[in-house]
Amino acid sequence: MKKALKIGSFILAGIAVLCLILVAILYCISGGFMKQTYMEPWSKNYAEKYSDPRIRLAASGLLAASNHNMQPWKISLDESDPMVFYLYADSSRTTKEVDPYARQMMISQGTFLEYVAVTGEEEGYHANIALFPDGTYDESHLTESMDSKPVAKITLTKTQPESSTLYDTLFLPDTNREAYQPEKLADSQVSALKSLSSRSNVSIKLYQDQENLSDIGNFALQSATIEAGVTRVMDESNAIFRANEYQKNEYRYGYSVEGQGTSGFMKNILQGLVTIFPSMNTGKSASQNFINSTKTSVEHTPAYAMIITTGNSRLEQVETGMIYSKLVLTGHTLGLAIQPLSQVLEEYPEMESPYTEFKESYAPDGGTVQMLFRVGVATKSVPLSMRRDVQSLIKSD
């Protein structure tokens, strides 16, 4: 009996050692020992090494939300005026399958600009933002226009620093894909969010009645199912998935397991597994994970919100992004989380039917639903996502 117990103990100890070895291997493959340089821009001290206020403000801008976390921004520093810089859309960072008309990309320009403006107030600079100072794009030569025409001219004027409640929220995650608590938003929260647009051509609508929750949720799930079945679209997303710390430090944009809510030690284990078995995050597995994630989101959403414009001009798209950033930052101060559900608003052929039906339902007067997102109190916090180095944004002429 004693001999059998000893053998059993020896086997269990061997299994335990083997498990520890496997965990250590996965941790190393994940790059868990590496310094996370892609996280450095999230530090409030990150921009202090730059004496140029334009670079410091741009460092905050790159923390903003962007389509597919592509961070599609370039800045040009005016050589003749140290208080002027320009924002350009980075044409090399388009996502042509899901965003063939670059509408989401232009919204991303606005999210950047609002973060710049908020940081300017904190640092004592008023940021005067002039959109499309050299005129709007030639749509027949869109890529060339993006490269040659700035989205905005930002002129800084020195003022007294003003402490802003929004500034601290710049350094929080802009997107939370987790389940939200079932309670509806308070009237004060609804009023605060809906008041963030003062433009006559841009409105914020919020829905938390059961009928609209059901209808919008069905649109979200239907469109996610369609997208999951379009190989070229899923391939575009999979191409910017960063499986481990090596890739995240190299690219510093796109998707990673953090976007699925995984953090801590388990993040490295999952990254190690995905690195060894890439099929875990490609093909049918990726499609099903995407559908399941959307289903969970829809089932745990107390409110949806939309940003709707009267038209669909490039100017309105950028303005939408600025308002969206205001919503994200203000939402943080109200204890609310936000997640875009953009699939039904995407404009590739397979999405035409739900896109048209959704537009007819929620913008029947010829307007454009620029953003659709869920709003609520999150049940858990989420990790921050990758960000590029601010110097990589500087445009070389």
C-alpha cells in the first residue's frame, strides 16, 4: 500500500512539474517577460520629455478611439509657426473591406482632435481647430487627397491652464465589450449625454425602451453574423491581430486578446496558445467567437445610442468623431462604459440589406447614422489597448 501511495505521489508530482513547465513555455512564447513598450503612451508622464506643445497634445490624441484601432493619424509641424500643426488622415491605414468609403476613418480623425482639445485646456493652450483648411477631398482620388490635404489645422493660443474633469478620463479604456448591468440610465445621465452636441446638423439619440433594445439588438446580431461569414472581411481583421507581446511591441496597433477582456497571467497563457495554434483565432473559430461576443453584448445592454447627421459630408464625419470622444470621456465621469457596434453601418455589398433597413428605421429623413454604440454600467473593467509612439505620427514631407 505504502509503495503504491509513493508511486501515486510521484506521478502526481511529475504531472505538476510537467504542467509548470508547459505554463513556463507558454509564458515565454507569449513574451510575458518583455517590457510593454506599446503601453508607454498611456502614462501621464509619457509626453513630458517633449518641449514642443504640439507633440505633447498629439501624444494625448493618439489615445483616442479609432476604427479597428488602426490609429490612422499623421501630424505635420508647421516650421514657420511653433504653435501650428496639421492633422492628416494616414492613407496607409485604411480598412478597405469594412470601410470602403473611409467614413469610419474620418470619424477617427475627429476622435483624435477632441482629445487634443481637452489636453490643451489642461496644459494651458486653446486649440483652435479649422477643419479642411485647404478644402475637402477629391473623392475620385481619395488616397492622394488624404496625403496632400489636411483634415485640420490646429492653432494653439497660450491661456491659463484649466483643470478638466475630462482630462483624467483620457487615460481610461475607450471601449468596454463586457456585459453591462441591466439598470436603465438615469435621466440625468441621458440629459448629460444628449446635450453634448450643440451642432444643428448632428444629433445624439438614445434608446432604452424594450422595443428598440430588441430591434437594435437584432440588427447588431444579424450584421455580425453576416460579417462573420464574409471571408475577406474577417481576413482583414485577422491580419491585424497581434498574438503575443513580440507582435504588440512591433506593430502597436490593431487587435489583441486584451480586446476580449483577457488580462493578467491568463493573458500570457492565451497568447502562448494562440501563437502555437493560430487557428484558434482564424477561420471558423474567429467567426464564431465574434458572433458569440456580439450575442453576449446584445443580451447585456440597457441602452443604445446613435450619432446621426443630416448629411454625410467629410466635415460631418469628422464632427461625429469629435462628439463621440466627448461621449466617451463624459461617460467615464458618469460611471458609464461604451462599445461601438459598427457592423450594421458598414458599406460593403453583403451588408447592404440590413444597412438600408437600419437607416430607414433610424434616419428616415435622409440623414446618416454615423455611430451606433451600447451604453451602460460595466460589470467589470477592461485592460488598455496598444498605442503607437507619438513620434511615428510625425509626417515627413
